[in-house]
Amino acid sequence: MAGSKMDFNFSGNRVFIIAEAGKNFIQTREEKTSEEYLANAKELIRLAYEAGADAVKFQTHNLDDEQFETNITSPHFLGSDRYNWIKRNDRAATIDFWKELKAFADELGIIFFSTPMSRGAAVKLEEINVPLWKVGSGDILDFVMLDYLAQTKKPIILSSGMSTLEEVDRAVEFLKKRESKIALLHCVSRYPCPPDELNLKTIEFFKNRYKAPIGFSDHSIGFETVLAAVELGAVIIEKHFSLSRDLWGADHKVSMTPDEFEQMVKAARKTQASKLTNLGSTDKLLQDEEVVFRPIFRKILRASRDLKEGEILEKNDIYAMRPQEDAQDGLPSEDYEKVLGKKLKRDIKKYDPISRDVIF
């Protein structure tokens, strides 16, 4: 079994390689049946296994507590506004969809897991008992979801794109306070990112700062950057995976094809030397090109139901939802702990922002 040697300590000599299938089972602008999406996803799992990946990872959505209904489009994917894109994914991938994919991966012998995009998505994945969690860059400050993930006592891999050093510190501290076993991925949220702007020396910086397993989530084309990351000490590699970069969808254009992925795995396993020379500075930088994603993918706190004046806010009363844009009065998701246990000054409706002026 591909993952049989892995205990998720990520401390051995063998780099842990993740084929990030994401939502790449969606391949056309025209909506297809769930059965067609399932067949596409199984093909991605099979090819990831044959290419030598240790794990295949998808992305799981739950529209109700993830995306507020507003017209906003991400610059990395102009094919759909965010609300309808998430709605399409949520509709296509039911609990039964994920159960069947996990069973298929288990039978092949490759580790299956998925990135939950909200607490509700994590609840879905917990139902099928995924062995570990991945938190995407946009959700590193979703403390509503992180709190739930920590309670499962499963390993958590955090991605650090579009984040400042202070924000990474806050997320790591939040999880370590809950005694979570964590790994951290260096990432630059650009699609694609030029190799010489990946600042790969951040991997060494993270190793020294956090004393945790450090990896690399790569959005560049090719795999020279992966080899350089392994040389610098990355013990986890995540790379987008697709049948073709010409397919329709958010991530196909920054993905590796099966043949390319297999070449990368073989080179990384041999720790073949990279030819890259510009590895950046030893620091964690937020690049200007990443800033544009923050108001789209960061979250604010909203009411999960109609709430009455005088009620005390509990965990299940709070959603963390995208986007922060156009919701300046809502508290950011990282203020989750500050809101818990507070009393409401007035009635609020489901999805109303939770702001400072509505709580004591």
C-alpha cells in the first residue's frame, strides 16, 4: 500500500508526495452528472497511484457555511463567480461521492483525503473517516474550522499562501494550544507562480521557527522547484494533478499531467539535484500578487441561525464565511475565540455578520 510506511510524523527520509486533484474532476463548462464526475475522479485517483503518489487529495465544500451569496469572482478563475462555483461543487460531490472515492483509493492502496473548505465540509469528511486534514491557504485563519479539526486529534497540514508571518504564527499557536500534530507547507498563492519568485528559502526559515515538519505546495509549472524544495528539507510535496492543463476549471492550468507527475516523483525520490539558483531570502513574505486574493478567500464571522437578544454565542451559532470583501462590519474569522460566550445585544438573522456592536 502506498501509504503503509507513513505514520504522518513526516520525519523520515522519504518525502511524502500528494497529488492535489482538488476539483479537477470538473473538466467542462457544461455541468455533467454526478456519475461522470465520479468516473473522472476515479481516473485521477488511479493515475495518481500509478504515478507513484503517496496520497491523492481533493477539495470538499459545504455551501451553507462557506460562501455568502454575493457576486464575487477570483482573478485566478474567471469562469464562474465564487458562489455558483461552490454551489456546483457542493451539488456534484455528495457524501456518497466521497465514500465511493475513498473506498476506491483504499482498494488501490493510495491514501485518500480532502481539504475541507469550512467546518461543515469537515463534518462531511469526518463521516468517511479521512486519516488527516489539509487546510488551504485561504482558511489558515478560519478558527471556527480549525477548532473542529483539532478536536478530531488527526494530523493537520497547513498551507501558508497569501499569509503574513504574523498570521502563520497565529494559526500555528491556535493549533499547538490544542495539542494538534501539525505540518506546515510553504506556498505562494499565484497561479502559476514564476519559479524564481517562490522564495524557497522560506522552507529553511519555517523549519527553524516552528520545529515542525515543513513541506512545499507548488503552483509553478514543471518540477525543478520541487527538487530544490526537497534539497532545502521539505518532507511533504503537494502538486496539482490533472489529465490536461487545457481542461476547463480553476486549477487545471497549474497542474501536472500524469506523465509529468511520475517523472517528478522519480526525481524527488532520488533527491536529484535542482538547477535553480535564485531561491529567495530566508524569510516569510506576502507578495503583492497574493494580496488580491485575501478579501475573496478570507472569512468573516456570521450567525448560523436566527438568534435572539440575550442569547450566549456557542460554537454551533457561528459560521466563518467567505468573502471578507463587502462585509467590513463583520469580525474576521480569527476572532472566533473572542466571540464565544458573548451575549447578543439584539436579534440577528441567519448569515448576519457578527460585529463588535452586537455583542457584550
